[in-house]
Amino acid sequence: MVKKEPVLVPDHVYVPRHEIVTKEEAEEVIRKYNCRLTELPLIFASDPAIVGLGVKPGDLVRITRKSSTAGESVYYRYVVEV
């Protein structure tokens, strides 16, 4: 059986930049949006876009997307297990 090398999804042109947010930055996000981390949109720890970042459940991920109207938009997701 031939093993295929996994495709590194984060290197693809259509995948926006994903970064792990520090605990201090996460607290700032909570204050800014007046919410709890668990109230933010979720992302699975096994998501191909973040699996190479070394994320673990409980982390917060910042997604920076290019936008034709805003130039750049920032989106946050809370990492959960499947």
C-alpha cells in the first residue's frame, strides 16, 4: 500500500490565516465582545486548517480573512474536541 503525504491545508491560497490567541488576548476578546469563550463560534481541534498549529481544546483561534469590502476581517473561534 502506498502512503500519501498529507496536504498542508494552511498553505493553500484560499485558506485564511489562523493563529492561536494568547490567554491575555483571549481575555481582551471576552471583554470586547462581552461574552464567554464558549459562546463564540466553535472549531474542531481536528479541523485541517488548524491541526498543524498544535491547538488543544479550550484554545482560541483568530482567523484573519481578506475582504473585498473591509480589506481584512478578523474572526474568532473556540477550539473543541470532536
